[in-house]
Amino acid sequence: MKFTLFLEASNSEETNKHLDDFKKFAANYKVFMSVSEIEKYWKIDDMYKVFLDIDESSEFNVKPMLKNIASKWLEFPNEFLASNTMDGCEIYIPNLYMITIIKNLSC
């Protein structure tokens, strides 16, 4: 399972602070992750894109965590998406603009 976070931040240090806050939040649900990449998001100023790999032993705990990240999710066959731009969607995590969660394809 992979998360992609779109974090509002003006530099990499601020991005890392928001990322640490997100990791602490996730740890409360026993969801553990590692960062695979951080890059400046070219489409929006002051936005960073963070790629996270979720520990396989944590995957069962992800779904209960979702309702505490955002008020509304779009669910696709292999992906969940929540965004500030969706009608009726409120994201509860400060500085989180959008999040996608890719489910593992292997079963």
C-alpha cells in the first residue's frame, strides 16, 4: 500500500515537519510507513508531494484511520482519494491538501 501526500509548505524543512506530524498521527492507529520520495509539486506553488510506503503489517489499520483524515473519500477499484477541492470534503490534518492511497494489487 502506498500513500501520496500533497503538503502545503514553503520549503523542505516545513514539509518534513508536516510529514513528522502525519507519521505521529498514523502511529496512533498503528500505521507505520517509510518515505520513498519527496519532491516539489510543479503544478502548485508552495506544495510538496510525499510518497510513503506503508508497512504490510499496518495495512489492516489504514481503513479505520481514513475517517479521521477527511470527511469524504472517493473510492476507486485500487485507490482512495481525498482533496480540499472535492465538494463536501474537509481534510482534518493541517497543511494536507490532498491524499491518495493506492491499494496493493496482489491478493
